[in-house]
Amino acid sequence: MPVQSILMIRLSLIYLLIAVLIGGLLISHKAVDLHPMVWSLLPVHFELAIWGWLVQFVMGTAYWMFPKKLEGKRRGSTKPAWAMVVLFNFGLILLVAGSFIPSLPQFSLIGRLCIGLSILLFALLMWSRITTYRK
């Protein structure tokens, strides 16, 4: 398994744990009134559960499982793969930070752009590996 996949899958599980903890806090707030600011964590919960866990887990698994190239490096260059991992997680951190600091909406914008670039890199990495083995 490539290091990039291992890192993405492990990070996705960490984001899942954080999302579950935030979700538990939100559910607990429904039963016991904790603090009105608890509901401001709802967007963070969504971002971590969808982008941090689900999308990143799928990308990490797909990078590992997609067919390998028959010639040259099996998965292509590792530089775009590392850029994919770093951009995705940097973007997610900025996205979450933008939820906590509403006076800086550019954090969310830059975070979404980083995640979008990461997904584009992922698509380019996978595109070159879509092949037929028939002659």
C-alpha cells in the first residue's frame, strides 16, 4: 500500500473520530441544554464527516486499488500524489478554521479551492491509470 494511501486513510479515520465527537456533543445538546454556541459546530461536523472522512477515505483507497501502470512507475510520479494529500488536508483545515473565524471568509474560499485542486490532481492521477489489459 502506498504511503499516501496509508496517510489519507489514517487521517480520514481521525477526522471521523472528531466528527463523531462533535455529533455526540450536538445530540447531547438536544437532551441537555449545554450552550447556545454548540450549534455553531454543525457546519464543522458536516465538513469533517463528508470531506474529512468520506471523501478522503475514498480517495486514499482508490489511489491504492486502481490498476497499476504496466510500464514505468506503477502509480506514476509520487509528487502529484503528495501534493494531493497536502492540498486536501490543508484545505480542510482552512475550511474548518473559516467556520470558527467568520470574520475571515477567505479561509473557507481558499480551503475549498485547495480541496478542489486536490480532487483535480486525484482525477489526473487516476485518469492515466484507467486502461485495458487487452491487446
